[in-house]
Amino acid sequence: MACAGGWFWYELQPAGGSREAEIEVKDGESLDAVFGSLQSEGIIRNAKVLGLYTKIAGQPSWYAGTYSFNSDMTTDEILQRLDDPEQARASHVSVTIPEGWWAKEIAARLSEQFPYTAQQFLDAWNDQAYIETLASEYPFLNTASLDNPDLRVKLEGYLFPDTYQFSPDSSIDQITRTFLTQFQKVWEENRTGFEASGKSVEEIVTLASIVQFESASKEDMAKIAGVFENRLNQGMMLQSSVTVCYALYDQFSDPTACETQYDIESPYNTYLIQGLPPGPILNPGREAIEAVLHPEESGYLFFVADIHNVKSNPGQVYYAKTFEEHEQLMRELGLVIE
């Protein structure tokens, strides 16, 4: 019996060897499974003996998360670490990127979760050499069109909005590739539509970004996309006030300014330029992209949203085929006609 007892206590001694390991404990995972992971990583000698020991000495609490261990820790040190919720680092960082956010807003959100500044993200997303590296993996990226000094953020439009689970130690490159991988899924699922559109990926994403900003609901996206398609086909300027918002950019604070500063000099101001701006004005979601790929056919050339009756009639959009009809709608809605 003395020999057996000596073996039992020997198996509880530090495994030694100065090995380090990070062990992830999942929600609902049993303590025996945790001990099994510790043994597999060489942190403890015997998972079964440690399990029996905790039944005798008192089972500790344990928490989901990622723990750091080394093989020179004593049994008590290991159990104390598992019993301390402050030692349980989050296994994943959850980040939600809403549809329609600017790249600089995404960078600011990420800087709150990771040890990088917003400017570091933006610098990477504007680094042409880095983008050329990414393009070898993501064929929807056109390095020639992205090498454009007029673009505020070269990867604007491709940072796909979604909820993501990142490792806490993710690099800027890993985070960026996660966004692009999600965009690629949508691109591949709609590959036929992209190829049949007669437009480049950049043109589709740029128009989708405008539709995203202009639309208050999914139902309006295809209609608004159809209006813009009609205007482009007839050689009309898009005259979208949301492009003025992006033209204002750092000076943008009040959305009403987008409706009054139509004369701001900018390649993004579609009141002054013909056709599409040089690139996307935000990061559109799947529905906006699919609306541009499948615009609703109509004879409409104008639309206006009711911004005065947002409580009684939120998001209502009205459409017109002629400028005269559009003017009448503007009067009825109490909007200023320039």
C-alpha cells in the first residue's frame, strides 16, 4: 500500500521540462476532458490520477476560456489557475460589422478589440504592395483599378459586413483576410450574375455601396438599383446625395449637409461627375450587391425618401418617371427643390 501511495503522489508532481501550452476550455467541457488536454500537452503526468485527486481533495470550479500553463507548475497551481475566472482569457473575440459602415468606422471598432490603432488598419488597407499580395489569393481584387490615388481606402467595399469570431491574437492580415474570404463567398455564389452584368466587380460593388446607403429597406434596394441603372443607361448623372456624404468624409457630421453641399469638389460627388465614383463609398452587404445584380426593371428615373414624416411613415421612398413628377413629389413632401 505504501508503494501504491507513493506512485499516486509521484503522478501528481510537476511533469517538468519547462514546456508551455495554451489550453482552450470550451463551454460545458468536463473537468476530466480538461485534464486529458493537459496530459496530452505534457503539462501533467496523469489525467486519471489528477481527476481522482480532485474527488478526494475537493473539485475546483473551472471556466470556459483559454489558459496558459507550463509543465513546472504544481498540481495546486494548475487547479488554482482553473479556479480563477480572471485567468480564463476569451477564446474568441466577437466583432459585428454592420452593413453600410465606412472602412474607417470598421477600423475604429477593431481598434477597440485588438492591440492595433485604427490608423494601422487603414494603412494596411491602403498598402498597394499588400493588396497585390492579397490579389493572388482573392481574384476579385483588381490591383490596377485599386492603384488609384482618388480612392480614400483601397479596400473600401470589400470588408464584408458580418459577425466574426476572431482569435484574440489575430494579426491585421488575418483579420483582413477573414473579411475578404467572406466577400469571396458572396462573389462566388453570385459569380454568374457578376459575369452577366457587363460590369466589373469594382463597378458592381461601387453601385451596391450607393444603393446600400440610399435604401431604408431590403424591398427598396432592387427598385433603387433599377433607377440608377436607368440613369446610367441614359447617360444621366447619378446625383446621389449619399456620395456627397463620402465626398465630405472627414467633414461629415450632419447627414443634412449631404443634401445641401452638392457643389463640393470631389471625384465622389455624383452631382459633378458623370457615371460612378472612383470606388465604393462604404462596405455593402449581400442584399445590396444582389439588388445591383438583379435590379428591378421600371421606367423610374427619380426617387425621394420622406425625411419629414419619419415617425408616421419611416423610410417611405417615392418614385417618379419624369422630373416634373419628381418636383411634385418634393413639394408634397415639403422638401426644398434646388
